[in-house]
Amino acid sequence: MSETRRGRRLSRLPARALRGALAAVAAAALAVPLAAPAQADTPLRELADARDFEIGAALGAGYLSGDARFADLAATQFNAATAENAMKWDTVQPSRGQFNWRDADAFMDFAAANDQTVRGHTLVWHSQLPSWVSNGGFGAAELRGIMESHIDAVAGRYAGRVAYWDVVNEPFNDDGSWRNSVFYNTLGEGFVADALRMAAEADPNAELYLNDYNIEGINAKSNAYYELARDLLAQGVPLDGIGMQAHLINGQVPADLQRNIQRFADLGLDVAITELDVRIPMPADQNELQQQARDYRAVLDACLAVDRCIGVTVWGIVDRYSWVPDVFPGQGAPLIYFDDYTPKPSYYAIQEALGGPGGPGPGPDPEPGACEVDYTVQNQWSTGFTGQVAFTHNGASALSGWELSWSWPSGQRVSSGWSGTWAQSGSTVTVSNAAWNGAVPAGGTVTVGFNATHSGGNTAPTAFTLNGQACTAV
Ligand code: XIL
């Protein structure tokens, strides 16, 4: 079993062939007209198809049916799709033995009509799990039976039409220990292997994944996956891939993302980025949107660089419908279209990563990395002030020299500076390293100081760059 599966995985053709074949039988009436989007010349899906890559989106059932602009973007920009909620346990089997297929069927029809590869999401998860399962007090045999009939019903219903299943979602805590779910608590860690075997029975053609967040970098949690995946493969359990959700914080793409993807690929697994979004403290300014674009670019680049990384799915399309503000108060704007459905810099970053023209996107320096700047006025009098600027270099590798820059909004002029070489041209200040502080390790902080003049207003700058890359002001 495991050998055949592995052989099949080496080619991406089956999923694509499946998608093509399904399109042929799809109800043409459901197809959304392929109108060219206003500001984005080459649709992402066209660029992705040309590279044999999948660019997907999570599609909410209510938006598909109730928002024509959303449905149009879903159809025209993406060659892959995940149901945002429609296939989850609480939607599909809200009470024991009672199934509700309405939204899931509608989603499947939409994907088929628009020739999209489907990622099934998700079969076994502690969340969005009805209380009849989580609080049922079932013994191991009965719970295993409940899990089996659920997997059978859902994966069985869509067998042959789902290319990938997120079979188990989020079984680990961030420290790499097992999460206390009703499944783990009742069945022990064997529930994962059981679920994978049950899914393989129900749909022998689907590629079977484990899916989680905070496993994009190399850390305790992704190490736990690495060990688990190795064990499962050694036991011949049908595991085909790892889904990295990638719910990220702006400026914090793990520097070792590509290395992490590669180590799972080296185990013989596929990897998919399954739920990408990059959240920003609201309101998001231009600087943050540019940083977000670089983050999207970095994620796409990391995946594209590893042959077995099959695609990237964005968790939504337009900012206005994102789950982020509900779950991370004060944060938002994590997606690739503005609330008015125009493409964001992050959209153009994806377009460019896929070999397209890009647009007014992330600019010429897509190198991943991030910095934070803390700008403080320490002392101020009528015509002058003393300030301190500390930057933290969050990039992947050490710097051997640096140049920090900002622009003063209200006519300030530096008169002397220390811990660096200072220059000002117009309103733009540039500080480069002194002979002794050019070397900055990843995560290192450098502090510089200055005296300056001002003529009344002394508004602090809000945008900083370090070696040409935008920093976050803290
Ligand atoms: C989220 C949906 O986007 C929301 O609409 C819903 O209210 C909660 O779940 N990890 C997952 C996804 O695997 O299923 C979650 O989706 C986001 C986090």
C-alpha cells in the first residue's frame, strides 16, 4: 500500500488528470463566467498551471452563494479549492447519524464546475466537533467506530473527487506534546494511524495529509511531526503529505521554512501550504502591506523551490471575510484582496513569484527577513532634541554591515550622531554601521543615538528600512 502510494505521489499527474476529468462531467451551468479581473492581468491560476503548481483558496459556502464578486475571484484566480467550513464534522454530522451535505455538495459542485483541485478539510479535529462526540463519554471501541463511520461517510461520499484530505488536523500542542482531544484521550496516539487507514479505505485515490499551524519553521512542534511521519511511514501507514497551515504574523516568515519543507520532502512526503494568511495590527499602513507582500513572496518562493511542495492555499480571498479579526483581536488585513476587491501588494507578490509580471507589488528586494525599530525621543527642548533608535534584525542570517534609514516628517535635521555614520539628504536620514558594530547576528539589536534640531513640530517617523527592507515600527 505504502509503496504504491509513494510511487503515485512522485507524479502530480493523477490529481491534475482527476481535475480535468471532473471538469468534463461538471455541470456547466454552475461555471462562473471567466471575466478578466479589473487590475490583475494574468490570473494566478494560469501562471500556476504553467508551472504545474497549485494555487488555492479557502472558500466559504455563504460567500460562494451570496457574493458574486467573491465567487468570480474564486473561479478565475485559483486552480485549487478548500472548503472553509463546509466539510467539518459539526457541519456534516451535527448529530449522530444525521448528515447535512448541502454546503459540502455545493462546494464540490463549484470546484468541479471551475476545474479546481479539491483539498478535503478536515476529517478528524478537536475543534468544530459537535458535543455529541466530544462529550459523549464513549469508550475506545465505540469512539473508534464513530470515527470510522464519519470518515467513511465523508471521504466515501466524495471519493474520486477529492485530491487530498486533511485527515487529522492539529493533533499536537506547540511544544510538540499531544493535544488533549477526545480522540487522543480515548484512543491514544494510535488514533492518527487509525484515521489515515480509515481514510485510505474510504477513498483509495486521495492523498492523505496531516495538517497543522506553527509547523512552518523547524521547532518543537514540527519536530514532533517529523518523528511521527517517520514512524507512520515505517509502519506502512498511508500518509502522503504534511499540510503547513501558515497562519503567519507580518514580518515573521520563519527563515528556515524552505529547509523545513525539504526535510519532510526528503522523508518521501509531499508538502502543501494549506491556509496561508499574514496578519497585521490594524489599521494596516503602506509599509506593513509591503512587508506582507514580501512575506507572501517568501512563502511562495520557499514552496516553489522544493519539488514536492505541491502548492499554496490562501485562507480566504478578500480581507473583509477573513477569520483573523474574530480570532486575533486588533489584527486583520491578512489576505490578497482589499475590502473593495482590488488586488493587494500580496496578490502581486504571488503573481510575480509564479513568474507573472507582478505589479505595484513588493518591490525589487523580495529577500525574506524582517526588522523592528524602536524610535524614542529621550529629551526635547524648543529647538532641538536627543533621540535613540534601536533596531532588531530578525532576518535569517547575520548581517556583516547595515544601513538604517528613515524620513523625518517635520523638518528635523541631525546635528550629530553616534554609534554609526550619519548622513541626511533632504528629509531622509541614513545611518550606516560604525567600524565596530557592523556584525549583527540574527535576532541581534543595535542602538544608535543622535542630537537633532527641529522647528516646532517634532513628529516621529513611522517608516524605517534596514538594508532596503521595510521594518516594523514598535
Ligand atoms: C476557521 C474558519 O476560517 C472560520 O470560518 C471558522 O469559524 C473557524 O475555523 N485552522 C484550520 C481552519 O484548520 O479550519 C480554521 O478555519 C482556521 C485554523
